[in-house]
Amino acid sequence: MRRKLLLAWLVLFVFIPATAEAKKTQPANHGTIKIQSNPPNLPLELDGKSYGATTSEYTAINLLAGIHTITITLPDGNVWQREVELRAGRVKCISIKYRPAMVVATALCPFPVKLFGPAQVSEGQIISFSSEASYAGASSLHYTWTLSPANARILSGDGTNKIEVDTTGLAAQRITATLRVDDGSGDAGCSQVREVSTLVSAVEKQPPSAKQFDTCCSCSYDDQKARLDNFAIELQNDPSATAYIVAYTRPSRRGAKDDLLLTRSRDYLVTHRGFDASRIVLINGGYRDYECLELWVVPRGAKPPRPAPNFEGSSSPQGKGTR
């Protein structure tokens, strides 16, 4: 029993002086910084000097009282740095808990789609409809176009992001282009629908006008017949048109010459070309420096040609319809 008590005393004796000695050797102008981190093993610097790495338990570091800079390098490479004020005889505890930043995935769908088209065009013009889609996925986008009204027709570009549409016969109507863009995944969020409309205005129709088909001045009769052959072919393209033949003569040949040019031309068309005489109108155009024969095609509703003599003293032109 006496031996055991002696051992306990010795231990106590050794411990107490050791503790007292530690307190005596701690400088009065120092304090303690305790640092721990989760996760551990993060590079640690104090006032620009390396202090190894952090641990999961508090590690005590005695420093001179004052302002100290603590620098810890985080797992993602970023640096955590703070200035702390340490007072003499005090303990400052620093605990670092690192949580990696959550990576937020960027959603591919829905993606923005813009559709473009003119507000108005005239009938007969071609409409260009185009689209822009901002899609970050790897899949190829699919473009599906539909048009309203149903008789609107895609000329080119079907299946692409741009189409051209014919407007013939669609005057005073509005053409609506509807576009579906999808990435082929079947996900409803990855299928976008847009539409745009264009008004087709009617083109103001110009009244028909007479067309001078040919002029033959100082021509031989054979030349005149060749021109009349071509004239008859032209008139066949429009069965409703009327043939106007205008003859000019020189003053020295006044009299029956102009009538000869007219009647001979009419008879040739009727006899040799089988042309309907009721569709032929003969006009004495007056006088010119040369004998001339003008051949005119006059569509239904068009104004007939006006003779243009160029010799002073020309007589007033007279029309000689055969109807």
C-alpha cells in the first residue's frame, strides 16, 4: 500500500512542475490560433509562410499577438484567405468546411426559335420564310413546315430552316407558315412551334393595250405576204384579239393605192391563211414619205391604234372595218 501511494505522488509531482514550467515558458505577448478543416490536408500558410497542412482536429499554433493572415488552398484550387486579430493570452479558433460548388446542368430544352417573314407581298411574288434556332445539343434539328391556305405551295427549302412560297392565285389572302422544330428526341420540351403570316395583295391589272406587231415600208408584195404569214400565226395565240392593218401612201400616189394595200392584205389573210374576216379592221393612215403597212394586234378591251402620218396635208385617217 505504501509503495502504490509513493508512485502516485511521484506522477503528480512530475506532472505539476511540468505544467507549471510550460506556463512559465509561454511568452506573455503571444496567443494561440487553432485551425482545423474538413476535409483535412489542405495547404496552410500563415503570414506568407508554409505551416504544412490542416488536420481534421484542431492544431494549435502559438503566434505573436497582432494581425495575422491565414491562407488555405481549397481542393478546387481556389484560395481561402482571412486576416485575424490575435490578442495576447487568447485563443482564436478557425474551422474550415469545404463544400464543392454544385454544377448546374444547362437544360438543352426548351430552346428559343425565331421565325421571320415579310408583312406583305404582291401576288406573283415569292415569299421567303426563315427561322433561327439557338440549340446547344449535339443532335441535328428537324424542320417541318405547313402552310395555310392549303393551296399555298412551297417552291424550295422544305425540311430546312428556310422556304420559298409561291403566291400565284392567292391575292387578297393571308399565307400563314407554321414551323415545328425538334431534335428528334420525342421530348415535348424539345419541340418548338412558331408561325408567321404574310398578306398577299392583289396586283392592279393594267388595261390591255394594242401591240404593233410589224411595220413594212417600201416592201415588195412577197415581203408583205411573208410578214402577213407571221401576223396570222401571232393572232392565233389570242383568238379574242382583232387584227388592225394601217396603210400609208405618198401624196403622189394618193387615191386607190392605200385601198389596194389594205384590201390586198385582208384578202391574203382570209384566202390564204383562213383568217376570219370579221376580226380584221382596215385603216387608211394618211400620207408618209414612203408607202408603209403597219400590222397591229389589239386584244379585247384595248384601244385601237392611232395612225401617225408624217406628211403635211395628210387626209384624216379613216377606219374601214370589214364587219
